[in-house]
Amino acid sequence: MAEHRDPRDAVPAAVRDTFTHPLDVLRAFARDRLGPLLRDRLDALELRAVPDAPTTHNSVPLVRALHDSGRRVSVVSDADTRAVQHYLDPYGLPLAGIHGRGTDLTLLTPHPDCLLRAMHSGGAAATGVLIGSTVAELTAARQAGLRFVGLARNTTAGRQLREAGCETTVTSLAPLLQAARSL
């Protein structure tokens, strides 16, 4: 049945080779009947990948330092909410909320849906800051009226963020952790 074929077979090779990330596939099929099937498959892949997912250095102490200074911290992601929750559970972080990919695939970043959900649930304020590593996240932050700090762990990411107008870029979370501990 065509409805249950492998998603790689549904996309011509020339088009498939242009995608650099699974979220690009979801964006491309957001309005297609294959979109929900692709989302479900990516959800399953993300859940299976949780045990091997790396932790961004200093992210856990940064969340704790921000919380200790009275700031509310929410996690926003285009990943499956269950996968994000499963990934974060062992850390026991004091989070105001976790807001992952919704069912409407047209609302993936750069759409600010995830950020707006976090803000409306009390997890962020108009004075909030998004720490992100992509131009899509920068765009979503701007649309939501949030400040943005770019985390550029390589020169390509740094260049892309600067070219998109990112005013503040760091190569690690260390300076943000240091600032959070001084609050």
C-alpha cells in the first residue's frame, strides 16, 4: 500500500538529497497526507535515540543556576515532547515546562508556536531569552518578541547566525553559566 511505504521511497532521490535534517522532511510534508506518518516515525526514532543523545556541556548547571536565581526555565523543541521528557527525566531539572513538537507540522520553527505555548503557559515572559543554535530558532524568537542568544559550536553555525543578524553568539554555555551564577 502506498500509504505505508517507506518515506524514503515517497521522495525522489534528487529531492531527498537536498534535505539536511529530518525536520526539513516534516516541514516539506506538513500539508501532505504522509506528514502524520512521517511525524510518527520520527517520534519513534527520537524516543529510541534518547539513551545515546549527548548533553550540551554546562546545560544542566545553567538550568539549575537560572532556577536558583529565581528565573523560570522552559524547554522548547521541535522534537517529540515524550522524547524530550524522557531525555530530561534523569536530570530532575526544575523546569517550568517542556514544549515539544505539536501535531500541526506547519507550526515547526521558524514558526514561533512552541515559544508562544511556553510563554502562554507561564514558562516564559516577554523578557525571556531563547538560547538556540539555528537561524530557524532565531527567527522564531524574533517573531515571539524574545531576545536570542546563539549557541554556535562551530564556525558554520556562527557564520549563519551572524549573517541572519544574531547580535549575541557564544561558542559554549560557559559564559552564560558564569553570568547566571552571578545573578
